[in-house]
Amino acid sequence: MKHGFLRVACATPSTIVADCESNAAAIIENAKAACKNNAEIVIFPELCITGYTCSDLFLQDTLKTSALVALEKIAEETSGLDSLLVVGLPISDGKAIYNAAAAIHKGKIIAVIPKSFMPNYAEFYERRHFKPFDKTKCAKKTIFISEKNPEVPFGTDILIADSKNQLAKIGFELCEDLWVPLSPSTTASLNGATIIANLSASNEIIGKSEYRKMLVASQSAKTVSAYLYANAGNGESTTDVVFSGHSIIAENGSVLCESALFSNDTIFADVDLERIAHERTRTSTFADCAEKYAEEFREIKIDFVKEEKNEKTSLLRKIARTPFVPSGESERAARCKAVIELQSQGLAKRLRHTHAKSAVIGLSGGLDSTLALIVTAHAFDICGLPRKNIICVTMPCFGTTGRTYGNACALAKEIGTELRGVHIAVAVMQHFKDIGQNPETHDVTYENCQARERTQVLMDIANKMGGLVIGTGDLSEQALGWATYNGDHMSMYGVNGSIPKTLVRYLVKWAADDAKGKGNLTEVLEDILDTPVSPELLPPSKDGKNITQKTEELVGPYELHDFFLYYVLRFGFSPKKIFYLAENAFILQNGSEAYTRETIKKWLVSFYKRFFAQQFKRSCMPDGAKVGSVNLSPRGDWRMPSDASGNLWIKEAESC
């Protein structure tokens, strides 16, 4: 298992009702094929050895005996496999028949887990044949299978754990157990199970597949687990119902993969156990619930986790290059609309609370200030305030180009705000003179003097007009410290504080599309989108048209930094794991190298250096509403000493 990833599989073999020998052969074949694909856990459907639809044949001793013989044959024929296999069969203790899951590893039957809840409604009548298992009334801890397997651990209080990796721990339930209000998987997860295996035979009717998918995803979210749902398929009797083989693998609320209906496929996924463990520890109420409701479980320890995979092996899960941005066009549009609404409502509340008469924005013609203006205009609409009370201030200086200045002026006009121009070059030159700064020395002082002068202008205009200075800086800039302390770092309310740069671009694009047919706003926004990201603090080209100071050439691609930021903050992953994920996202899974490994490593090291060095700016950042799952506000998601050492993280990143 590398970086916490465990490869799992749900297999739906072809079934012949009541033909245990044929079904065993199909299970063995599927198991061997899944293991060739490096699956470490392979689960099969409910009652797959006999078929789920045997009906009163379950009461026949011939079928029950044949099922046990087939179980031992499966164990024997798979003794050379390292994977944990879980199959379904009917099993009797001499008093009752149980619908059960049998766990097999390296030729041994290591546990039998019975079903807790038997559906006896609509088309289901399992209680006719099977007894629901009640662990409060069953004193037996083992079950007899044969002379070869006389005392196999038996019960619902069983977890199977890897003897070397404490994160890999499996709990079990069967079909209906998932559909009840208090599922066995809930208790299993509270006792440490990070993976839930469900052997199911869920028949298909119109609309059920979507409901089933929602149920599996929801249970994986509530239990903060990887949930493996293997469903019965073609070959089951169609006397009264049809089975589609709809199998699903979900992780903490997200469906990683599912099989097509009626395909009898084997599906694979790499589940992230480190991610699950982090989410459980981060969500402190999970531990509170475990402390209150956990029960005593037996752990059976075996070695089923395989050695670490090769560094260059692609993961069987899609790693998005832009984790902050939905990939689907319709979903992305809906997200953008919702994000701008949240930003606007946050600002609207602040405007009402402060009785502000106006809002002041430093408009540069860049993406961040454009988004801030879009949000502010919407907030004014919410409050019933005229947009002319929004004061957009352009403050051209040494690095301003005609393109950005022109776009700023055009944007203010199209949105219907007041536009003011304050040329700050004279004031900055005076300040250079006062502090003894050579104007020809283009160092950090040269740049920051301009940024602080602009902030002073905005603050003073806001005081004069009874308004608020609206901050434009985004989440990515906060992470990298790409802001002038007490310059553009400061405002009276920051609307973009939890918006990463990769999302800013899509938000502005959404606004451009939404504005089509409404004057020239779309054209202006599209040109802003096409402009290189820059603070414009260094002189432009000689003709004044082209930006020479391009942010991403200096601090690195925001696409990479936002990728790093997401996994650092949301899941607390190590530098090596983030590098591994970045390799998959930008190299292994896309057929071409968006970045080389050397480039990814370079900017990962740079990210950690800047992230630790610039915390002091985040420790006193202005108010601003949290919009997404990641935020750097010291009053919200992120608390960190400004003088903490980053050496551990930097050294690990350098060793990638």
C-alpha cells in the first residue's frame, strides 16, 4: 500500500441458480483475474455460491452441503492468492440457516459474518429461509463447516485487519443491512473499520439504481469509510425480479466507480485510507460518537496489504488537476453561481451592519478586482443600494499598461459604478525621496511603496465617503504570501479570501457568459480573462502595452499551487503523497506531461517555503465569509504560529 491507497474490487460472476460447483468455478476465475490487477480485497455478491434466488431450495440439505463443499474448494483453489476474498453462501449451525459472508485468505476460511436484517416485505421473503442474526442472543463465537474447518470465527462482531497496516480494517454487512436506519456498518466504523464490504443481491426496478447509489454514497459519508457494494447480476432467476449487477465503490460520500447495469463487470478502485483517517480525526465528533456508541469487536489479523506499488503506476481513481473546480460544465456553472451568491450575501450583511453608504474598490483590470466588483455589485442589488455608490478607483503607476487601465475603466462603466482616477506616481516618488529609495532600484521597496500608497488612497476615500474598502486578494495569494503587508493585504472586508485563483478565473468566465446580450460587459470580461496575471509593479514594455512582470513566472503556476494547497489544508497530506498525487494528475493520467516531475518538485518546495514564511500575513487578515471547504482565516479553518518551522515539510518535498 503506497501513500495509503488500497486497491479493492467488486466482482459479479455469472451465476447458475443452485449449481454451486459452476458458481465456485466462476468465483475462482473472477478472483484470479482481480488479483492479477493487484486487487487487495475482492468481494462478491450475496449468496453468490448458490445464487440468491434459490427460494425453498435453501431448505434442502443437498444445496447447503454443496455450498460448503464449494466454499472449501474456492479456498483451496485460491490458496496462492494474497488477496482477501469475501463470498456469500447459506450456512447452518444446526438450529437455523444464516445468510452469510465468508472471508477467505491464502486458502483459509478465516471468518463467517451472518446477515443481521432479513427483508420480508414486497418481493422479499428471506425470513422464510434465514434467521436474522442477533449478537445479543448468540453465545457461539465459532461455526462448524467441516472437519477441515471445525471452528471458524462467526458473528457480526468481527473485523478483519491487516497485521502490518493499522489503517486497513474491514467491517461487513449484507444487502438489507445497509437499508435499515441503524446499519451494522455504523457500529463497525465506530470500532475502527475503514472499509465496509457489503455483499448484496438488490434487484432492479425503475429508479432503484440511483437510489442505491445515493444510499451507498451517503453511508460511506456517515461512516467516513470506503464502502464496497458487490451486487448480484445476470444468471439469477427472473421468475419474479431482475438483477442488474449494479456494483458501487464509494469513499466518504463520493462514488469512485460503479458498474454499468447488466454488465456483470468487475470494478476496481484505489481507496485512500489516509484520507479517511484524516477526515475522522479532523471531524472531532466522529471520535465523540465512537466513544459513546462503540461496542466490543473481535479483530482477525492477516497480511492482505501488498507491497508498495511502483512510483510510476497510475492510480485507479481520477485525480483532478483543479480540485477546487467541478469538471462538469453544468455542475461548474451551478457552483459558480452559488459561490458568487455566497460572497455577495456575506458582503451584504456587512454593508447593512455598518450602514455603509458606499463601497470602495481598487480596480486594476485584473481577475481578482474584477471578481470583487462583480460580487459587490450583486451585494448592492441585494441591499437595494444604487450601484453608482460603488466607487471604483484606478491608480495607475509605474507598471500599469494601457490594456489593464482601459479594461478597468470599461468594466466600471459597464457595471454602472462611479469611476475615479488617482495617479499615484508623484506621491510614490515623493515617498521614495522621503525614505531615500533610488527609483532606479526595482526591489521589494520599489514595489511595496506602490501597493501601500494604493491602500492608503482607498482607505482615505472610504473614510471620506462613509464606505468600506472591499478586499480583492484571493486564497492562493494568501497561501503564497503574494501580497504587500498592510498594502493590498489589508481591507475592511475581503470577499475573495476563500476563493483560489483557479476558481476565480471560472467565476469571471461564468459572469462573462451570464452577461451575454447585456451591452459590452462580456467583451470586457473576456479580455480581462485573456490578460496575464500580474501585480503591475514593475515597468511594462517600452511602448507601455505589454506586461513584463508575470506572476506565474515568479511564484509558479497557480494550477500547481492550488493543487498543493487543497491537499495540504483539506487532508493534511505529506509532501511525498502530494507529489505522488500531482504526478498522477499532471503526468500519468493524462497521456502527456503538463509539467515534468522536476517542475512539480521545484514548485512544491517553493510552496512550502512561502507557505511557512508568510503566515504572519494570514494571522491578521481581514474578515471575509468562508465559501468553500478550505480557508486560511485565523478565526476559522487555519491556526498556525507565524514563527513555526517548515523544515520537516521542505526537506521531505526536496527528497521527492
